Amino acid sequence: MRNRRFILSLSVALTMVMLAGLAGCGSQAPAQKPAQTTLTLYGAGTLAKPFKAVIKAFEAQNPG
């Protein structure tokens, strides 16, 4: 009787451990679109043309 109770307890414990391990394997929620962000750059007037090129390149790589 004691051996039977031990086997039953062990089975229940192993089942619980396996279920807890499998709970961590669930898929994540789909990624949400990041919020739009405004980036403000300050610079000398002589940097206006280079900044425009940098801004275009940045926007091409980071839409939105």
C-alpha cells in the first residue's frame, strides 16, 4: 500500500513538473506596431543639407 501511494505521488509530481515546463513553451502575442516617434535634431545652418541626407536615410531604414 505504501509503495502504491509513493508511485501515485511521484506520478502526480512528475505530471505537474511537465505541465509547468510546457507552460513556458507557449507562443508570444504577435508583435505590435511601434508607436510613431518624433526625433528633433539641432545643428548649425551649414549642416542643413547633410542633415537632410541623414534624415532621408534614417526614414528609409525606419519607416514611420
